[in-house]
Amino acid sequence: MPKNSKVVKRELDDDVTESVKDLLSNEDSGDDSFKKSSLMIDDVQEDKDIDIEEGSDTEEERPAWNSKLQYILAQVGFSVGLGNVWRFPYLCQKNGGGAYLVPYLILLVVIGIPLFFLELAVGQRIRRGSIGVWNYISPRLGGIGFASCVVCFFVALYYNVIIGWSLFYFSQSFQQPLPWDQCPLVKNKTTAFVEPECEKSSATTFYWYREALDISSSITESGGLNWRMVTCLLSAWVMVCLAMIKGIQSSGKVMYFSSLFPYVVLICFLVRALLLKGSVDGISHMFTPKLEIMLEPKVWREAATQVFFALGLGFGGVIAFSSYNKRDNNCHFDAVLVSFINFFTSVLATLVVFAVLGFKANIMNEKCVALNTDKIIGFLNSGVLSHDLIPHHMNFSSINAVDYHQMTDIFKGVKETEFSSLGLDPCDIKDELNKAVQGTGLAFIAFTEAMTHFPASPFWSVMFFLMLVNLGLGSMFGTIEGIITPLVDTFKVRKEFLTVGCCLLAFSIGLIFVQRSGNYFVAMFDDYSATLPLLIVVVLENIAVAWVYGTDKFFEDLKDMLGFSPYRFYYYMWKYVSPLVLLALLAASIIQMGMNPPTYSAWIGELAVEKTLSYPPWGLAMCVTLVAFAILPVPGVFILRYFNLIEEDSNSLSAMSYKKGRIIQENSSPEDDDTSLIEGRTPSEVPSPMPGKSIYRKPSSSPTTDIDTAPNGRYGIGYLMADMPDMPESDL
């Protein structure tokens, strides 16, 4: 507690209408920067915090979450996205089944939770978006925030296209049978035949590539705009704009539905799928551990990457959401809670996906058995196979998979050399389950095909694609907040105008994703616009806090903010383990990119197959430009600051210390007098990171005449501090 705080309290004891005991009790007793302080009345609401602009007479209220639940739902909605549904199950299947959960959980604890806690803490402490936060910690590292904004914008461009695709499928689900249930017929004057492209692939594959995307054969063939997808993309951006136009005041209310509805759908899907034949086969296949795969470095690299992206680290959305919190919010609890909600959501989605895929595999296996049984009957009728080889108990009208495998085993034993010439398929359900699919292939092809076999399939299709829309919107809200909040905090523009302008610009640029070759650009942006830049951003975030600002100093700030000191575990994670793991992951990603030249998967309509193609020269240049443009702000700002090409503004954000109440920036005064601290002062840019409780007193005479009065005529009471010229540049 400052030395003169008790004296000030005694002097004002008869005048205040509310006790300032609570206000003073949270003061940091160990901060030497606050040697001289006095109280100033501030007429603000109890749950609001005030931003004071430097050189401005106006006060702007910083929005705050209506409740802790709303904030948690916002963070959960941002971190739980489409990747939990269509990326995590694929990685789990590919990398050892249930054994994959072990490296994932280890890396979640080692890098996931500590870095998530770090972003929550700096956002809540400094109460700014990503640009203001990193500019505060070190002006030379201010480019980290701008890089986060650029990456958020790139991701928002193509992520909303996926929401548009989901809206299209959602709109097409209100019909029985579903339009992707069967291959369409092509009619001419005399006959009707099945569409050849569909016959060579499948009904759902044909519908996705030809009906929905109307895709071209390569990225070089634009093919013009797909106007149905243009409409869906416009609808998606309108939804995002309306939800975000008032910031968290509008998007926070939407979170109650967009964050909770996917869990309702996932649980309903799981219950329904478990009642279907073959679902248990899918789940048991999923969680059968392959322990030997755990020793491969690739498994750990992919697990680390998934942890990294699943929590939304580096985007700035986590920092933006936490900046609207009260200063004494327990962000450590929030970090652990949201991280494990994210993990259990991934496991739940994996159960649902493989229960449904197990059902689908069972259907496909039955078709395989029926088709090959017809072949066997033909061989028996033609004399290629003898009837003596068929067990007497078998009835060809109802052959199951067990009977079929028994017959093929007999054929292999008797006609070992001739068996391969029979052309009989193994019809093993495990082979069907091992066909790993992810991303759009899982959502728009494999899952849609499975739902066509569901009873009341239109209902489940509507629920599934509405869930995808909500998962996408939850992540989009955090992504857009990662753009809007830093820009509003930095450039002081109207949030409504900036939101509308950002959405219009993104929609205009996003038209490249809804031309016939648009799917290839989505894959390009997904592969190159975020992965490497985000890794670099988070490495620099970790280094900025742990080594530039100082882990010891950051721990003191956390103790002051939370009321307790975090576990020492975080000290070693932030300072040593997490930076090393992130640098190793960054190096592995760069090596992988160098060893695998950029390619994309193209749909060849004439052959009805996917083919891997290399990017043309301009495509390679575009890939490099995406990475370079996202990283460019980091060295750019550093160079400008290092050579003093832009002023570091040492008397503003980077030179202030945060305390409870408003902070008024002061000039150093040689007088050791309390009165001198409140004469003719200019408000600073820095907001209070603490909730602003208001206390009032009646106007009374004062020896000073130049006092900053509140709008209602009362004198504002808060802690004032002289500007300390020797204060460290980034002292929280």
C-alpha cells in the first residue's frame, strides 16, 4: 500500500458515500513506482472500465462481458472449430488410434495450456488487442500484433467460404430423398443413362465436385464465378457482420447458441449412431492403440501442430476476448478449463465420426459381399468353381461377411495359384475404415454418404450442416475480433464502420474462392497463409514475455492481478521448455515445406479421380507471397523502431504502470506534495485494467483550482502517479 494512502483515507472519510477499503485493498504494496498517490472521484458504473485517451478530454467506456459464462462460451466457440470435427479424428486414426491421445495430452500440457494462459494473461492485464499488447511490452516487437491481424484476415477470407459451403448443403437438405443420395440420370431422345462421372466415383463425390463446386480441372482454369456459392458467401459475411457490428455486446449474445448448439448435435449424433449396425466396429477400430507408431517423430510433430491450432494461439482472438475481462478475473482457471473442454470436444467428435463411419463401412462391406457373391454364383454356374467347395449350411440368398470370408479361405486353400485370377475382393471392414479422410472430404463426402443411410436422413443432414455453420461462426467471431479490436484500440476508429468495411473488403477478395477453381485457392491459403506465420508469431510472443519483459516480472504481475502466484511449472515452461519446443516445431515445419514442393489435389472430371498437380509459377509465387506478407510486419516494425524512423513514444503506453482506477499521466515534480500530483494533468491513453468501482463525495473547497472534474460535477477519485523518467519502458 502506498505510504500516504491511510492519510488520504482519513481526510476523505467524512465525505465518501461508499467505502474505499476494497479499492485500496487490491493495491500492490511492492510497487516502488507508486510512492505518491491521491484519490480522485470517478463517476463510472461498477462493472465498467474506462479508457482515457492521451491528449483528449473525452472518456470512452471499454465494453465488458455481461457474465463469466458468456466469456467462457466465446473462448470455447473460438477454440472449438471445424478442425475438431474433421482434423482431429483423421490424425487420431492415422497416428496410432487411442495411442495418439498420449502425445497429444503431453503436448497440451507442455505447450498448449501454458501458451494459452500467457495470451489470456497479457490480454487481461494490458487490456488491449494484439497490436497494443506487444507494442506495450516492447515497441520494437509491435509487429507481432500486426502480423496476427494479417494472418487473421487471411484465415477469415477462406474460412467463411467453408461456412458458405455448409450453408449451401444446409439449404439443400430440406428434401427427401437428399439430392446426393443417388447418381443423376442423363436423358436423350431414346434412352436414359447414369451420369458417367458419377458412375465412376460416387453420388456424394459427384455432388460435391460437380453440383456444389462445379470445379475446374486445375487452378489455371478459372471457369468464372459459381453464382450459387457467391450467394452463400455473401450470406455468411452478412451473418458475421451483423453478429460483430457491436463487438462483444452483439456477438456475446450469439455465443449462447453458436457455442452450445454443436454439443447438442454431437450428442444426438452419437446416441443415434450407437444404435446403428457397425458403429461399435468403427469406435473399436478408432481406439485400438498402435503403440509402435508413438515412437515416430512425425506423430509428435503433428500432435504439436494440432494442439497449437486447436487453441487458436497467435491469432489475437484469445487476447482480444480476454482484454474485455475484469483485471482480477482468474484467467488461469479459464485457460485450463477451455483447453480441456477443447480436448474433450475433439474426443467426442472422434467418437461421433467413427461411429458414423463404422456404420457406413458396414453398409459398404455388405454391398461388397453381395457383389462378390454374385461373382461366385457365376463361377459355380460356369464350372470354374465346384459346388463341393461350398459348405452345405450356406444359403446364397443371405450370405453375410463371415460366410463370405469362410468361402474365400476355402478357395485360397484349394485354388491357391488361380485365386487371384477370380477377382474376388477381400471385403474386410477394416480396409474400409482405414480409408482415412479429413477436411472437406470427411464433411461433404464421407459423412454425407453415411447420412443418406440414416432413417429420416434430411433431419440429420439439416442438424449436421447447421452444426458446421455454428462451429465455423464461433471461430469466425474470434478471428474477426482479432482484427477489429487491435485496430480500434490503435487507430481509434468507430467499430461499426470498421467492421462493415472489413467484411465488405473480405467478401470482395473472397470472390476468388467461389470461382470454379476456388477450391484450389482455399487449399493454398489453408496450407501457406497461416501455418508458418502463426508459428513465428507464437515463438516471438513467448520470447517477448519470457525474455524481453521477464518471466520474474510477469509472475509478479500475475500475483498482483490474480491474488496468488501461479505454479512454478509455468515459469519453466515459459522460459525454457515452450520456446525450445516451438523452435523445434518451426524448424520441422520449414524442413517439411522445403522437402515437399507445393502441390494441390485437383479433380479430373473425365476420369472422376483426384490427381496431385504442381502449382504453376505464379501459384508458387503466390504461396511465397502469402507467407512473406504475413511475416513482414515483424521485421518491418523492428527496423523502423531500431533506426528511430517512427517515434517509440516512451511517454505513452510503454512507460505507464497499471493500477486500480484511472491512471493519469504526470510530469516529474521536485515537490514532495500530494496536491502537486493532481494539478492540471492530461489523461493518458492507458485504460485501467481493473474494474472501476465508483465512490463519490460532495463538492468542497480545495486549495487547487485546476482540477479534472467528472462530467457530473464531482471530482474523480483514483490513483494518480507522477511520470517516472527512470521507469522501465515496459513495466506493467
